[in-house]
Amino acid sequence: MKVRIADGVAGIGAEHWNACANPEGMAKPHPFTRFEFFDALETSDSASARTGWQPAHLVLEEDQAITGIMPAYLKSHSQGEYVFDHAWADALERAGGDYYPKLQASVPFTPVTGPRILTCGADRRAILLKAGKAAVDQIGASSLHITFLKKEDWAAAGDQSYLLRTDRQFHWHNRGYENFDQFLGELSSARRKNLRKERAAVAQEGIEFDWLTGSDITEAHWDRFFDFYMDTGGRKWGHPYLTRDFFSRIGQSMADQILLIMARRGKHHIAGALNLMDDSVLYGRNWGAVEYVPFLHFETCYYQAIDFAIANKLAKVEAGAQGEHKLLRGYMPEETYSAHYIAHRGLRRAVEQFLAAERPAVSEHIGELARHGPFRRED
């Protein structure tokens, strides 16, 4: 039994990777753990050493067979992670230490909960978690951060003395609705009126929507969507993370798990939202627009996603990171989880004390948000 570091998914191979990412052989597995998604990120130069995401995947081998993988990257910054540790970095730098490089076990640029310790066969989480700490020490990194992991993996990390952190996102749950109006019927009258007003405002602008998936998505659609992504991403972040080539690659390799929602005025698309999906969840990812229309963002990213989920009997819509405005539109707060190993004893002790206070505060905030949700009180 040994653990090695692979400098890219290509050195592991699709067959070995997907055997660990999808051990049950589901037709539509979690889209963000598939080899094809990671390969698109790395091959398109979206996640690479040049962009500060140097692949350093931990690979567990037993009798020359791969039985576990922890997708990880050696980072020279803290961008594109959605779990913020800038204050930790500043503290160590002020104390004369080096916070970078650090190891980041995550899906780059993707704040979506899912497996972060991929195993096939016996449970090898403890071995990979121990190997992660050893890798930090051996390569001279400051820390290892495993973000947006499943709760059971989070608990396993706690058993290995990782520091445990929580945060929150907003998710919409399908209660067996037959249509959008039935969902609206469960909201308070004020919220129901507000949602109808927002949807009507977009319709009055003459905006229509195309749901594109599978072979319906063409390179022309990706060209147009990339224009939206760059325009909005450039104003929001300064430098969007994903290259044009990335979208072509996922379009070629996993189109059946992609939903591209395109907003159209007449024959011309003016906005779009990229979603990925498995058998039960629609995951909202990127959005952009080249024309301002009031409430178009809410309609494209939230209401159209709900319509699609209802029509396709999906159980949930995850709308990405941050955004308390989602609460008023039927997306309820849920905990997210991250685990952290910090080699520097002084910083580790300080972060541990901080997290001990932060976790109950996050839980209390989620409860308070839920009490102010849009649903009728009896619901």
C-alpha cells in the first residue's frame, strides 16, 4: 500500500478515476467528481500551475491497483475556493511564516458539496486523510484544506484531528410539485406576489428561454455563453477563471449532464446560465448577460431552474455560493462543510479557537434565516 502524488488527472486515467468517483456505476454520477470535468479544467489551462492551481492529486495504490483518490491542488493564492481563509494567511504572514503554497482538496472554482475522498472497494478515507497531512509536511506546504465535502467525510476528517468548519448555502427542494404555481401556493401571500411580479416583468420585456442539453448545445451556443460569462465575470471578479476551451471540452464529454438556460429576445440570446445535473440534483454554476433587464438574473438562474427541476422530477436545485437574496425566492439555508489541517502549531491553535466560536454562530444564523423564509408559517 502506498500513496503517490499525480501531477494531473491524465496520469491517473479515466477508467481508474471514474471507478473511484462512481463505484456504483450510475449513469449520471455526481458531475463534478467525474474524470471528464477535472480533465476539462486541467487540459483547458483553467486549473494549472500557470493559474495557481498546480495538480497534486493523492493516489492510493494497493497491489498495483488504485483504490482511492483525493483530488488536490498546490495553491499559490486563495482565489476560486469560496471558503475564505485570507485572514489565516495574513496572520501567518505577519508572524513571519509562509502560508503559500498550500494544498487544496476541492473541485476548482466549484462551491458544490460532493465526495472529496474517492474510494472503490474498502473504506480508505482514514488512510487518505493521514496521507494528506503527511504530504503537507513532506512538500513544505503550510496546510491542507478540504472544502465542500460531504458530512460523513467531514466527520471522518474530524476523527483524524482536522479542524472542522461550517458555512451555509441556499438550496431549493422539490416537494413533489406538479408545476411552478403549486410551489408558489406554499409561499406567503407577499412572497408569492413578489415572485409573480418579477416573472411578469421579464415576460413583458419579450424575453423567452431555451433549455439546451445534450446534442442541442452547439459551439455557437458556447461562443455566445462565453461572451456572457466574460462580460459579467469581468465586472464581478476582474478576471474570470474558466477559459473558452473548458466549455467546449465539457460540452463534448458530458453534454448529457449539462443544462444551458439561454435567455432570448427574438432571435438573439442576451443571457445564459450553465447548470450541471445528476439523477436528482440540478447544480447552478455560471451566469452572464450582455444586456440589463430587471429581474433577469433571478428568472434565468432561479426560476427557470425550478421549472426544469419540476418538469424533470429532480429533488433539489443547488444555486451556488452566497446570496441571501435566494432565501426570498424559495431557496432555504443548508450547512456546508470544510476540514483543515494546519502545520504551524500557533496558527492551528488560533484557528481552532476561532472555529469553535464560528460553528455555533453559523448554526444559529441558519436557524434565524429559516425562520424568515418565504413559506407560510404552517409549512
